[in-house]
Amino acid sequence: MRPIYCLLLLLIVLPSCHRKLHRERKAAAREAKNHSKYSTEDYIAIYKNTAIHLMKKNGIPASIILAQGILESSNGNSELARNANNHFGIKCTSDWNGKTYTMDDDKRNECFRRYPNADASFKDHSEFLKRSRYAHLFDLGTEDYKGWARGLKKAGYATNPKYPQLLITIIEKYRLYKLDG
């Protein structure tokens, strides 16, 4: 009788231990993935189709979408991209009802938008640029990435005075303009 109890106990305990080990391995794999660094080429490969889709849907050059994502998120490696899936540095606004993430930026403890995934960040970025302060940019068309870069700075998207040139340099170095039009 005793061997049967031992066998039953093993049949109950072993699968439970196996499931726990499997969960721990999956968590470790996710953690390792989350700590790997993306190169600019990786970032472009991962998000170029999203940028092209959003360009066709909303009229924002794919090159601008990608260059802003690359610059603002350090190729998806920034604290904000990793912890809040925010690839564009978009801060909370009075009409934001979603989750938030607090970190220091231009000021201490600034509120940033938090997204469930990177795609949501890309979509919200396109919606964000539909605000009236950016409306003039849509007159430029999708092939005028230089005009878009200068216009984003002029409309107040970024505080860095070199922002337009930083975007243009990324676009030209990685030939992102080929995605536009």
C-alpha cells in the first residue's frame, strides 16, 4: 500500500515542480530578452512595417515616425521604452486617461504616457500629431521629411534646438526616406 501512496505523491508533485520550472525558465528568457540592446538596424527591421502602415493611414512620413522612435527611445532601449512602452517621449496631457509612468526629464517626476505595447505607442504618436499645433505639417506631404523635421521642432514637439538635424541625420544615414511616398 505504501508504494502506491508514494507513486501517487510523485505523480502529483512532479508535474507541479515541472510547471514551476517551466514558468521560471520562461520568465528568465523574457528577462534576458528585456535586457538585450537593440541596434538601430534592429529597431528599423522591427517597426518599419508599422511606420509604413501608419504613414498610409495618417499621412505622416514613415521616415519621421521611425527617426523619432529611434531618437526618442534610443532604439527602444531607453527607460521609458522598456518600462512604459513609450517610444516617442509623449507626456501626459489633460485629456490622457490611460496608465502613466513617472520619471525625471526636463523637470523632476514628469508624467509620461504608458502603453500596453509598442504598437499602441506608435498609434498614439500618430494620433498625437493630429493635434492642431501640428496641422500645418500635413500640408507638406509624406516625402518632405526635412520639412516635417523642422516643423516638429517649430511646433514644440522637442526642446532640443538640434532636434530637426538629429532626425534628418538618422533618416539619411539609414536611408529611411526610401520608405516615404
